[in-house]
Amino acid sequence: MLKQFFDLERRGTTVRTEVFAGFTTFLTMAYIVVVNPVVLGAAGMPVAGVAVATCLSAGFGSILMGLLSNYPLALAPGMGLNAYFTYTVVKTMGLPWQVALGCVFLSAVAFLLLTLAGVRQLIMNAIPHSLFAAVSGGIGLFIAFIGLKSAGIIVYDPGTTVGLGNLTAATPALAVLGLIIIAALQARAFRGAVLVGILGTAALAWYLHPGAIKPVSYHLTALASTALRLDIPAALNLHGGVGLSLVEIVFVFLFVDLFDNVGTLMAVTKRAGLVDADGKVPRMNRILLADSISMLFGALAGTSPVTSYIESTSGVAVGGRTGLTSVIVGMLFLATLFVAPLVQAIPAVATAPALILVGAMMMGALAEVQWQEPGEAIPAFLTVILIPLSYSIANGLAFGIVAHAVLKLVRGKARASDWLVYLLAILCVARFIYIA
């Protein structure tokens, strides 16, 4: 039955290979069960509830992707999107996390409608691939900067804005040790290096400071603290002079999620040899549909947007070629539900190194930018540098889109078919004027 449903023989794989690939992918992305609750916990969300919601949404999304699209793509709450949720939507805009979840839900509804109408495909064709790569790299820097700040390695300096912290203090020293552990394991191609590094650093922190360990609950009922807590009416009716906030939030969630999916999709399908002769990915709409539904489910469960993971390539590298790999990943995330609430005992110093090195891994996408070509390099650079320095994915993305449109115009390469690019650029300029 599995061979027929997932078309294993035609893709040159077996059930055993797919199961092994599923375990490999799971190990490389299981760190999200620990990191996502810490990031969203900074927004005031219940850590245990977010941990359960993370496992549940990752399990649901990965299984749905496997069954609906038959691709080895695993899904979970996205790094970068969770940082935007916490540090921009909640902390900068001042929205309660319940309202922010409402915005995620509305974004997911918009994604679903745009996918069914084929608009997401239009956007994918209008935006250059170099901007996809630049957003991924910029988010990597953003996440790494948050990790460095959380660890006390980078601190505020009145003279230079930022400076190096006291590395002999307990927290920075422990974070540096965690960095060394994860980096060493990754250098030796150890599966699950990030997860092992987090747990190892946490164990050392508990040993050095036994009093820091707080009793934690061990109940799946923790999900009730985040599930269905979204405030959709408030998300539709934002007050306090931020009337365009919903538009901006939906805009950023849409583009970052779309860029994440496109970049991940191309990397995974190319590695697996599943791209058509003309370079197109079959059943693209099914992939986007699974992504939209998973994001909708994640908002209801109580977590930031769910998206596909580049770590899926680790499963492909060991032979994963079908959706069975994703189904196995999803089942493993569901099994993790029974220990997920315990992550609230893991200190922030243990997750900071993971944020830094996950950010480093996201920088690889920048190799796809043609840096010798100013038309690509300038928009990409502005996107990459402004995301971390302005502490906003929206700002970097907007600068990149406007720069791309302007340079295309002045070089005489604008075409009637580029209308969507210029519409987006005008909206970005209007946003900057509104902010000012």
C-alpha cells in the first residue's frame, strides 16, 4: 500500500530508506521544539503551551505535506517568522500575543485564498530569486543577532550602539561553550547537533546553578493555554494609531513564508532530482495548499506561522524521495508531544547558541545572489543589512523590493509584465511614508 500510494518504486526508494530519511530530518530540526517556545515566550506566551503547539503543528503540517504533495518536505513553526512575531509585532508594535495570533490566522486565510486563486504563483514569478535568497540571509543575521544579545555576547554601548559583552561572566561564557559544542558537532556532520548542543548546555547550566531549575508540569493539557486563544476581532480592529498594522503583518508573513517555501522547495527538489526538465516543480499548488492549511492549523493551536524547513535536505541526502519521509517526521513530532511541556525548564542561555548557529546556516542562501551584478547585488544587500539593523524583516524586504523596481526602471528593463513588482514597490513606499 505504501509503495503504491507514495510511488516508491518509480522514485527509486524503499520504505526502509524513507523511514531512515524521516528520522534524519527529524533529528536535524527537532531543536525547534526547544527554541520556538523560548522565542515566543519572550512575547509573554506560556512556554509549555507553545511547546505542545509546536509539536502538534509540526506533526500535522509534515503529515499533510507528505500525503497531499508526496514530497519529502517537513514543516514546523518557522525561525525568523517567530522572531518577527515576538520582537516586531508584540514588542515593537505593542500588540498582545493573542491579537498577534489573530493576525497569523488572518494571514493564513489570505494565503489560502491567494493560493486557490493562483496569485501566489504570480508573486513568485514577479519577485527575483535573488531577493528570496537575500531575505533568508537577512533573517539569518536577525536571528543570530537576537541570540548574541540574549547570550550577553553583544551588549548595548552608548558610544558605538553595540559592543562586546563580558565574556568571563557566567552567561556569556556558557553560551560560548554551547557555540563550540554545536559547531564542533556540525563540523563532524553529527545529526541533531543543534538539539544535542542545547541539551548539553542546559545540563551544564543546571549543574552549575542547581537552584535555577524550576519544577515543571508534565501535562499535554498545557495546550489549552495557547490553543484557540487567538483574538481575531481585535486583529481586524487595531487601535492606537496603527491602523495599517494588519496590512503590514499580513504582508510580511505572506512574503517571508513564500520566500521560505520557494527557497526550501527548490533546494529539496533539486537535491532529490524531482524537478522537471524545464526547471519547474510539479504539483506546486499542492505544496502551497498544504503550507497554507498548516499555517491555519498552527494559528489555532497557538504558534507563529508554520513553514517548510531547509533541514529537509538532510533526509533527502540519505535517500528520502517521497512524502513518506515527511509523514515519518510528522509522526515523530507527535510522539515528542509527551515531553514537550518540559522544555520550559531549559534556560535561555542554552538556546542562544542555537539561534546564532541556525542563523549562520541560513546565510548559505546568499551564495545564490549574483554579487557582481549591481541590479541583483544592491537590492539584496539592502535587504540583508536592514533586516537586523532595523530589527524588522518588513523594513529590509520593503527596501529590497523598492530598490529592485527602481534599478530595473533606470536600466530600461521594465516591462508591462512587471506591473506586480511596481505595485508592490508603491505599497512599500507608501508604508515608509506612513511610518514617518
